[in-house]
Amino acid sequence: MSTFLGVESSLTGRKWIGPSPELERQAEAIAQQTTLPAPLCKLLAQRGIPAHEAAGYLDPTLRDLLPDPRKLKDMDKAAARILAALDQNEKIAVFADYDVDGATSATLLIDWFRQFDRQIKLYIPDRIAEGYGPNTPAMEQLAKDHSLIICVDCGTLSFEPIAAARAKGADVIVLDHHLGAETLPDATAVVNPNRQDEIDAPGYLCAAGVVFLVLVELGRLLREAGRSGPDLISMLDLVALGTVADVAPLIDANRAFVRQGLKIMARRARPGMVALADVSGLNEAPRAYHLGYLLGPRVNAGGRIGKADLGARLLATTDANEANSIAEKLNELNAERREIEARVQEVAMEQAEERGLDAPLVWAAGEGWHPGVVGIVASRLKEATNRPSIVIGFAEDDGKGSGRSVSGIDLGAAIQKLATEGVIQKGGGHKMAAGLSLSRDQLEPAMARLNELMEKQGAGALGAADLVLDGVLMPSAATVDLIETLEEAGPFGASARAPRFAFPDVQVFFAKRVGQNHLKVSFGDGLGTRIDAIAFGAFDGPLGPMLENHGGARFHLAGRLEINQWQGRTSPQLRLEDAAKA
């Protein structure tokens, strides 16, 4: 594959890859048949969208994309049991994971029952004291006072805890999306598109998406009985947040969830979302980026290093004062989390470099590393090496770790295989993210075995991640109108990358470090148009120092365009990702 602008190795060591001649021809054909702008047609061609599907793709609707809930196994059992519990005024508890997907899933149920004037109990386990998912003591305690327990974003592999709750007389429903084993727990229903016996199910859904499908089915049952149900559209802000924060692929129904959910969020009707946006400094219409990088981390902060239920309580509250108080606390915890993360990341990267960054698996382990940040650090290692990565923190003999993978490498299945083989105590997840627990003695054998499994999937042959670009732009062409046009193909995120453009042979007029390790740049082509750019984390590598000390050299700059809003003005801005000498 030929390089783009001749860049074999950029300042960050990446090869630049541009659109192929075939893709250019496809884009031209789309442009001729639709009269859409050329940059947008290139994006549609890159996504494999033919001209006759362009209009539907640019306007994703739930009417067209929502999967039929009844095609999921156990959906009928789950909906019938929940409706019976509602009608019989039973005591209900929801057991949720401590991350954003768990918090949004739980809030969907809390919201739904609240609109029938029913309160349900929220239980979220402590990450350190209880670990991930249902545990036997908690489930037994909930079963004493509740006849129905609904597990969200967890439970598919929780055989013993669910059996313990059943033994105490409670029914258990699992609404999950994590990879299932060959057998399922003895629950009343397990609704999970990633059960091994599911065929053609929407496995791309996060747990919030699965819960939403259950609510859709409940709405159908209510209508059949001549009854009205809650307004589900108003809950799509929760589904959008869960989808983006859990890095679910933005394809099919997920695109509609996020597109519509962002519109709901912009109405500022949910006190928790409003408080979260305000404390995050979000002063514009929300985009998928904001969900993943501003709102999501703050909701997660409670589960990572604070009180596990803070995020869900924030999203579920109807009291603006309570929302503001919780949001402030989560903001403080998020700042603390960043400090802890930075310390762990520095040592983890040193370890990984000593082992070699070209192995199929990159991993690190340390004493006292906080379980709440190991997943984020694993993500940083993955991004730096383009390798599946594992980071494990030990407290005496007990290790808890988290992993992140790269496209094409199924980490969740591999870790589940380790658990089945007895190489680790337990573990599981999905393709791109997974967790595990193991003893100190198991560490080296487990990582060696996981390295073998990663190599079999081809991880060892991966090079540095190429930078894929959608074309070139001159600074004068990078307008707010163009960016708004490109946004029609959004939302952008996992499996739906934002378009990237190269600005060739430009002059850097201004370059300055901002914050601890970010870079602010102003550049142009010498013809009068200047564009501002921001490169986050630029001083973590060579990009920041090279551009800051540019010495008048000219560069090719590459990145994603976005609209910058400041003091009532809007202007184009480049989210700078890479550069190469011209």
C-alpha cells in the first residue's frame, strides 16, 4: 500500500495511508448520484455505504434500525417477569456493575419504575472489597428482602451467586452483553446478545442497549393490555452515554441511540446530566467525544476510586441540588484518579519496555496499583504499542487486572479460556476489554499462556498503527460549514472513526506548551488563512518537542477537524494527531 504524501515514518513513527484509487472512484460515483459534498462522499465510501443508502445512513432512526427485542432469547421471560413484579407490587432490586454502562443501565430501570410511582433498590458492589459482578453474600442479602433481582451489565457468568439468591427464594434476571460460557446460570432469564446460543443477535449492544430493548418489549406488552408506558425516547440520553463510554461500536442501532440520545441530552432535562455537563465545562451541544472523554470518566470515577454508586445516583436523581453535590464530588474524584493513573502509567510503561513492546501481549503488574486505574493504564499501553495490553495490581497475593485490545484481536475470549483452563482464578469480558483475577503464583504462567493465545490471533505481527487519512485540505477549505456537513455522517467513535485530513506543506506560526503536556499550534499555508490546532498529550512523545522547536521548518499536519466555540464565536480547529516534515 503506497504512502500518503510520501510519509513513511511521521514524527510519531507512523506510516500515513490515504484513500485508495478504488475508494476515490466510489466516492466520485456517490457524489454524482447524490450531489453530496465530496469530503462527505469519501467518508461514505470509506464506510462502504452505497449511494442509494446514503440518505438513510445520514439520518439513522430507531424506527429503521432498532432490533426486534423478541428475537433475543429469554426476552419473553424477562419482560413477563418484570411486568408481573410491577403489577404485584413486589420488592425489586437492581444489581449493577460499577462502570458507566452499569450506571446507565440501572438508571434506565430506576427511571422506568419511577414513572409507575415505584422505587427499586440500587446495589452496586465495591470494586476493591467485592470485585466485579454479583457475589454470594450480597445476592443472599438482597434475596432476603426482594423477590426479584435484576442484574445489569453483569451476571452472565455468576453461577454461584445467582444460585444462592434463588435458594433464598428470589428470582433473578440477567440483562448483560458480556461473553457467555457454554452454560448459563440458573436464572429466570438471561437476556444477552452474546450468549453462545444466540444466532444473528445484535452483539454490538452494550448493557444499556440491552436494557432499552427490554423496556421496548415491556412497552409493547403494556400497549397490548391497553395500558400506557413511560416515554422511552426521553431515556436515550442514558443509552447514548452508556454506549459511547463502554466503547461499543457505533454501528446499526447504536448510531441511532447515540444520535438521538445527544439530542435528548442537549435539552438539559435530566438534573444529573446537567450537573455533570456543567462541572465538566461542557458549554456547547454535546457530541460523542464529550460522552467518552468528559462525562464518562467522571461517572466512572466513583466506581474507580470512590463510592461505587455515586455515578448511578447522580444519573437517577431528580433533585438538582443533590445532582450538583454529587457531580462536584465525582469531579474531585476524577482529578484524583488522574493523579493515581499517571503514577501507575509511568511504572507500567517502564516495565513493558523492559519486556519488549513488540511481543504479542504487552503487560505490567505492580504492588498496590489501584484496581480502579489499571484498565485506563492498559488502554494507554495499548494505544502506545498497538498491542493487546494487560495491567494488574496486587494486594498481597491477590491480583486484579484489566485488559484492552486492538481491532481484530479478541481478548475477552482468550481471558475466558484462561479461566476455563484454570490458569487464572476468573476472568471474562468482550473482544476489546476484559478483566481477570489471579494469584501471584499464577501471574507469569498466565501471561505466558495469554501471550501464546494473542500470537495465534496475529497480535505479534502487528506493526505501529498506521494513520489512515481521508484526503488533503488546504486551510481555506477547513470551514465550519464543512465540519457541520461531515458531522452528518456521525456520531464518531468505536468502529466509526472521525474523518482525518492532512494539511500539506504548511507553516507553523505559533507553537506553545499548554497545561502539563499539551501543545497549542497555529498554522497556515502563507496565503492568509490560519487555523488553530490542539494536540493533547503531545509532550508524551516526540510530536510536542519537534513542533515547539520547529525552527521555521514546514510540515504536513494531520488530524480531525472540530468546531471550537469561544466567547460566542465559532471557528474550525484541528485536533492534531500527527505531523511529518514536508
